[in-house]
Amino acid sequence: MIVHHHKISAIRTNLLDWFSVNARDLPWRRTRDPYAIWVSEIMLQQTQVKTVIPFWERWLRELPTIEAAANASSDQLHKLWEGLGYYTRVRNFQKAAQVIVQQHGGKFPERFEEVLALPGIGRYTAGAICSIAFNQPTAILDGNVVRVLTRVFGIAENPKDKETNARLWELATELVLGASGFAAIRGDKARLAHSESESRTRTRTRTKGENDACSRLNQSLMELGALVCTPRNPQCLLCPVQHLCVAFRDGRVDVLPNLGERAPATARRFAAFVVERDGKFLVRQRPAGVVNAHLWEFPNVEVGASPGRPPGDSLGAVGRSTLLRVTAPSSRAVSDAAKGLLGFAAQNLSPLVTVKHSITRYRITLEAFTVNLGRTHVAPDGAVWKTPAQMQQLAFTSAHRKILRAIERAKT
Ligand code: SF4
């Protein structure tokens, strides 16, 4: 037990020292405003730091307060999130903002249980916000932290197993609990480097000498996982806890964490139809309750999947564990799909662009075709005609945004 405590203490000290020198200068690290930190934590779920930065900056410019987020229109929210994916996050964010306005007078709650009770905020996010914004000793455990802890402690069991997961939470808790007694670390180069930009931030900022060791301990764990203890080719020779790491000592870095078998990817193929009439295009908004709900897209339908999947099955609703061999549909099949979807025989169907992308474990091929429907056509149910300028104001799914760009390119 004494050895264990010594090891925890040594990891903590080494991580804090390393973070003081190596922390990246990220915009949400220049503030302790819980709202700004909350926005960053939600955006960073499933999304890389460099992608998030411009989204985070734009969000805070356009919705600088919790009240603004609570009162924003659905269109504005989705537009601000357009390109980040996993749109349930932004809808839950607004619900949580509304709860904060109604139940907490618009002030972000400081008690962990109240934060955890907000829509879209789980144990990890509540721990991250409470530690980073309020310097509370609340643990965090995300993919980065799981990787660091399983390697440092040589944990061979699958971290998703209930007992192993509980053990990892305990380790993360022990680490941050001890940090709450730390005085501010001297020689904090990262903070000094940020001092100029900190003075410009509109929110409450760290003051010199303020104890923020819980905040920095948790961030150092995430940062080590992001920069050094990476999934592939970790930089063990640069690692501040290498001398404490069981996986490094035993040559098991490559096999930890033990994440078990991954479900194989599933290929799916869709055809989308770009229909133009008098300078306007036919688009529709995805309904509530499906993947990418409320976002805009060109009319499209699933084609060419193996038997057993009904055409138009909403993405993600059906589980598959095998890689389907999806072959390119014949022009006849595409033409039939267009007729079924749009209600009119399509003439002069011609390929516009092919977009490949992934959603969770689906590897999707989306082929867009321009379609001539003649002049008698009325919009099918749920679809509307929009000009290119109007479409720019709407939030499209990433794949359909690429179709939009292909249309613009074709016109220039
Ligand atoms: Fe990760 Fe290597 Fe450091 Fe161990 S020594 S924590 S495996 S980077």
C-alpha cells in the first residue's frame, strides 16, 4: 500500500512538472469561465483539438453567455456546430443551458452533483469542468486517461469491464485528490507564456499563485495521452513517467490498453440527387430521432446494400457485425431509386461527385447525381427549393456540404 501511494504521488509530481513546461497553449486554457470550458469539453468529445479551436472561438463570439445559448434558435445552433458531427451534443448543450437559466439563475453550478445532473453531461465531463474551472478534486477518465493509466499500472483487463473501469476511476480519483493539497507550482512556464493573452480574456482568469493543481493534474493526464502516450508509437523516451510505467518496463506498450475485438466496419452506399430548377435546388431537413437530425441534405436513398437492409433505413439504426460487400449500383438501380424517392422518372442522370466518409463504424460511399426532372415537377413531401445563397445559411451534414461545394465548382 505504501508502495502504491508512493507511486501515485510520484506520477502526480512528474505529470505536474511536465505539464508546466509542455502544456499546449489552447484558447480554453486561458480562462476559468465554466461556460467556455464546458463548450470546449463538449466539442472535444470525438473531435480533435485543431478542429475544435475555430468552432470554439466562433461559438463564444456568437453565443458569449449561457443565456445566449439557451435562447439561440435551432438553426443557429446547428449552423455553429456544422462540421463537428454528433449533433445530439449541441441539442443537449442547449437543454442544459436552459436548465441552468431556469434552475440556477443563469450561473453555472459549482456542485459536482448539479453539474452531473445537466443534460449531456456525464461523469467525465462533470469531472473535467469541476476540476478545470473550479479546481475541485474530481476525477476524469476518457480514452486518453484510460490509455495512460492502463499502461502505467500494467492493467491487462479490458477497461470497459465493470470492475476494471471502477479501478481506473479509483486511480484517477487518487491522483487528483492528492493534487488538491499542492501549492501552486513555481516556474510555470506555460502560465507565464500565457499571461499576456490571459489579460485579454473576457472572463475570470487565473491569478499568479492561485492553486490550480487539480485542474492542471487532470489536464496533464489528458495531455500526456494526447501528445506522448498515444495509441500508436508512443514517445516513451520522452515520457515523464517512463520510470514508473509497467507497460514500458515489461515491453507491453503495444498491447495495452486491451480494448478487445473491434466490430468490423460496415460498408454502406447511398445515392443523392441534385435537382435544379430556375436556379434553386431541392433539399430537405432530416427529421428528429435519426442520425444528423435537423440537418439539411439533398434527397438521397440507400442503394446497393446486401439483402436484409431496407432501402432508406436511417443510418445507425441497424446493427451489423460483418463487412458488407457493397457493389456499385447499376444506373438502372440509381434511376429507379430516383423515381421512388422523387416521384418522377429521372432523365439525364449524370454523376457529380463521390463522397466517402465514416460515421461510427459505417464506411459510407455517397454518390451524387445531377438529375433533370423537367419543368412540371413539384417538390416531393418534405423537400423545398432553395437558392445557393439560402443553402449557405443552412446547416448541412458534412457529406452533403461537399456536394454543395461540388455544385459551386461545377458552376464556375
Ligand atoms: Fe505511455 Fe510509454 Fe509513458 Fe508508459 S512510458 S506512460 S507507455 S508513453
